[in-house]
Amino acid sequence: MDVINYLILGFENSLTPSNLYLCLLGCLIGTLIGVLPGLGPTTTISLLLPLTYGLGPIPSIVMLAGIYYGAQYGGSTTAILLKTPGEISSLMTCIDGNRMTQKGQAGLAIFTAGIASFIAGIVTIILAVFFSIPFSELALKFGPAEFCSLILLGLVGVSVLTQGNIIKGLGMACIGILIGTIGSDPNTGTERFTFNTPDLLDGIGFVVVTVGLFGIAESIKNLIDNKKQQAYKGQIKMWPTWLDLKRIIPSSLRGTAIGSMIGLMPGGGASSSTFAAYMYEKRFNKKAKLGSGAIEGVAAPEAANNACAQTGFIPLLMLGIPENSVMALMLGALIINGVHPGPNLMIQQPEIFWGITTSMIIGNLFLLLLNIPLVSIWVRIIRISKHILYPIILVLCVVGVYSIKNNINDVYIAVFFGLLGLFFIWSKLEPAPLMLGLVLGPMLETYFRRQMILSHGSWKPFIDRPISAIILIILSSLLIYGIFKLFKNTNTK
């Protein structure tokens, strides 16, 4: 079956009325969430995870993916108009985007963010279409040793690259792994850390933890935050000149290339990709004078942002390895619906992989066609009082968690993790490594035990098998980098 036939199969699944509706809904919700400072795709996806139980794998991921890259786009609106990024990934957009607003070019900056995201989305989808089959063939060579090494690389990568402090990052990952061990041992059935509580025999639900850590914690944090912001009141004129487009397109392509590479890396995230794209553009294109309100300073990071968000689906679907907390939620949604991503997904269930891939094309079109005309509406929504918005979100958190099993104890657990998440926020601890530890911990245990059984307790296959050895070398390099960065930061204080 060639690429053309796969694409036809994908469009047959993604162009159904229900999937089109869910894709549109996800893009709208995602953009709204991105516009509202303090919320984010992780919080929103965790809230909506209970709704995916009855949807099926393709509709679930189509909607959640729309929320993800919709939020990446929406976060740029407040970054440009208010110098307040709705998403951390829009932080670099603040620099030149808000300067353009001060010069009366707010509309041009918003259009640039939209068109750069669209260019990045289309290019990364083309790359996914043509490289996914070779990637899946490589993934078929993975055995328990390779998967075990790759999971360790993902945990270490996220711990080093997102947290910045290797000790804090690995500590958070270990906490997530420990939470994942609660329940019954998958091989022997022995109870682990249940404290004779029947509700914990099946472990702590993934949705319960995410709603607590993100939904409840972020809502409480924003309610007690006394910061106020002024809504933008100037005119918004959207359309660029031909000279503007000649500046936007090359910067967008450079940002796309950087974002795509970082999106494939364990621990790669939109925030690191936007920073890398902005710094590269600043060095490569010195004539643009980034930092003074240059259009290239909006195009490059926004393209990298969207490219990174979409290429992150490739290791998720092909290897079953999420690169960040949002992808961990996507993995949870697939598992909830009975789909286990991995090398055989494209062979056994090609309609899922290609349905999700083609839905991204539709989602990017929705974002371009809908959100640019709706900018004035998003500006009005920014003015909603947080004392109205966040109590509603807290109620949705409680209802969503309770609806999973109709168990009040799940609500108590979610509240506990909400308070824990609030502590993490105040302590400046990134929860992404914890979430990956929670998702990947049971997988790491399963693959490690399987390899130990196959090798009769020998560790040699982890080094003897070439792919596993290469992954471990990369992992060692990351550890050395993290330790070097830790000592460097300690010496500079």
C-alpha cells in the first residue's frame, strides 16, 4: 500500500462529519484556551479526557490535537496584544510581537503568527507523510532492550531539558514512576502501596492525577494571583504587503526546520524550539534587527512552535513514547480507547495513524480560516473576570473526575494532587517529568522485566544491541550536559 492509498484511507476517516466537527471544536477550544492567560492545553486536555471514553481513538485524538495546536496559536494573541503569553511557548513572540503592537502593527503581527503556523503545519505534515513509513520500519527493529533504553532517554531528556535542574527533573520523574507502581503488580498480582485500600488496587487513575496537577492547581493559582492586565484597545488591520510576505515565508521555513528537529527529540518542547528558532534567526538574519519589532521575530518562533507541536506525534504514534506532558495525555487518551501506539500501529491499524495525520491538515486550515477573522472576539474574551472563569473550571474538574467511576474518592485524590501541584508551582518544579514518569514507569517496568527474562538476567543486550547502545550513548551525553549545566549554574550564583 503506497503513500497515496494511505492518504486516501486517512481522509476517509478524518473527513467524516463527526470528525470534522470535533476537529473544528478542538481548534476553537484550543485557541480560546491559548488566549486566556494561565490556562493551557495540558489543563484543558486533562479536563476533557473523561469525555473521550465513548468517542473512539480517532475522534478523541482529532479533538485533543486540535486543542493542542490551537492553543499554540491562541497564545500568540495575548503575547502580541498584551505582552502576556497565553502559553509559555509564546514567550519569544512577546519580544517583537508587542513591539509591533506599539508601532500600530498589531494586526500584521497576528496575521504573521497565523500564516507562519500554517506554513509550519503543512510542511511538517508533508514530512510525516513521507518519512513515517521508513520510521515505522526502523521501529520494527526495536525489542525490549531498545524500548527500555528509549523510555529512559525520554525520562532523562524531559528532566534535563524542561526543568533545567537535573536533580529536580529526575526527582520529579522518580515521583511519577513511584505513583505509577501503586496498585497490583502486573505479573504476580501482589498489592503495592495500596495500604489495604480497595480503590487503589487498580492504581491511581491517569486522568485523576492530570486534572489535579493541572486543572485544579492552575485554577487555584490564578484565583489567588492579584495580577491585572489591560485589554488592547487599538485598531487591528490584518493584511500584509507583498514585501511583508517575502520576509515572513523564509523565516517561517527556518523556524519550521528547527521546530521539526526539536519535536522529534525526547524532552523537546515548544518553548525550547521557539527559543532556538528566535536565537538562530537573530544570528542568521542580522538585517531584520530582531527585538525592535521585526516581523521575522514573530514568524520564526511561531513556525517553530507549531512544527514542534505536530512532529511530536511521530515518536508518540510510531514508538509509543511521549516527548512531553501533552503527548503523555494523548497517549493516555489512546490507551483509554484501547489503542497501544508502537511499531505495529501503522501495519495493524493504519486508519488510526493516517486518520490522525490527515486531520492535522484540516485542523491547520480551520485555524487559518477561522481564527484570523475571530481576533476581535478573542480580544473581548480576554476581559472575562477570572473570578467567574476559574470557579467554573474547578466545578468542571470535580464533575469530570467523579464521572469516570462515580467514585468520590477519586475527587479527594484529585484535590490532593491539586494541592501538590500548587506546591510545585510555588516551588518552581515542572510537573512534566512527573507526568512522563507516571505514564512511562509501568512501560519501563514491563520492558525491563521482559528483557531480563529473555536474557536470563544478563544486562549485556542493552550494550550489545546497536540501537540500544546508541540510545544509551545519547542518554549519557544528556546526563553529562545536565550535570555540567547544574555545576555551571551553581558556580555563577
